[in-house]
Amino acid sequence: MSLESDRERIVETLSAHYVEDHLTTQELEARFERAYKASTADELRDVVAGLPVLAQPVRAPIPRSAPAHVIRAPESAPARRYLAIMSTFRKGGDWTPNRVTTIRAIMASVKIDLRDATFVDNEITFDILAVMAEAQILVPPGVRVECDGFAVMGEFSSRHDASGADLDAPLVRIRGSAVMSTVSVETRLPGETRLAARRRGRLDRGAGRD
């Protein structure tokens, strides 16, 4: 297992300890900082030293492998990491998503808006861990979405409308865990509100029955 995989497991372990009240918010932040600064496996193990046994052990991370038919473009960096603790994080407008984006939200609000984004990779992935947080991903019509998450006293859901998307359309993968949190994926047009999107959906469904 690589150092980065070990680091992800340590971060999820710390989050689980926080949920079980083994760590205060300040202690969690301090250990997160040590985990991301660690450069060896021994330093990572020291980050969780002295903590009690978890009631529910953390699952081993799923090995990540590059898909067979991903279009690689030099304009897109391979990976990016965001950490939001007791804060608000927003990403939207005219931007280029990375091939892999890791988001860790602890008691935070996260919104990722892909409606005006430029897709230079045919497949992008968002790996989300939300603990007592809310994470929302907005996608435009015409893209494909695969949402595969694990929820504990929370919700990990997709309300994406895939109508009109062909097999060559960009694929957005959403994966991760929601612990007492909500992770949701919604389809909206650029600038469209949630209410307007629901009204449009009802009109589209009504037109389809004519």
C-alpha cells in the first residue's frame, strides 16, 4: 500500500475517532496537519498513537487505477486536495476540474459547481469524506454521473438527469463516505436555481407523456 493510501486511511481513522468523541476539534485539526505533513509510514502511525480502539474499524481504501479510456490532457493536473473544517468551501464558475479531487469536509459546507466548468479529461473523480457536513455537486445536463458512496446516519445520493447524455459524454465519478452528513449530486442548467430545476423537470416529464 502506498504512502498516500496510508495517509487517506489515517485521515478517515481520525474522522471516525472524532465522531466517537475521542478527539476535540482542536485535536482533530492538529492531527490532520501532522498527517498531511508526514513523509514516512512511521510518522503516519504516530499520528494515531494513543487513541482508543474504534467501535467500527475503518475500511481499507479501495485501490485506485486509471480507467482504460480516459483522455489525458496536459492542461489538467492529475490530482488536487481540499480540506474544510468548520468552514464553507465553494468552487465554481469558469474552471477546469482535476482528474481526481479529494475533499475532506468536517463540520463544513462544500459546493462544487461543474455547470460552467471546462472538461479536458473525459473522466473526473471526486473522492469525498464528509463528517457532520454537507457537500453538494452540481452538474450540467448531458454528462454522465456515477455516484457510489457509503452513508452512516446520513445520505449519499444522486438526483442526476442523464437524459440526452451519450456514451462519449464526460463521466463524473462521485465516491466516498458521509458520516452524519449529506452528499448530493444534482443536475441544473448554468445559473438555474433548485426551484427552477424542479419546475423544468416537471415540465420535461409532462412533455414526455404527450
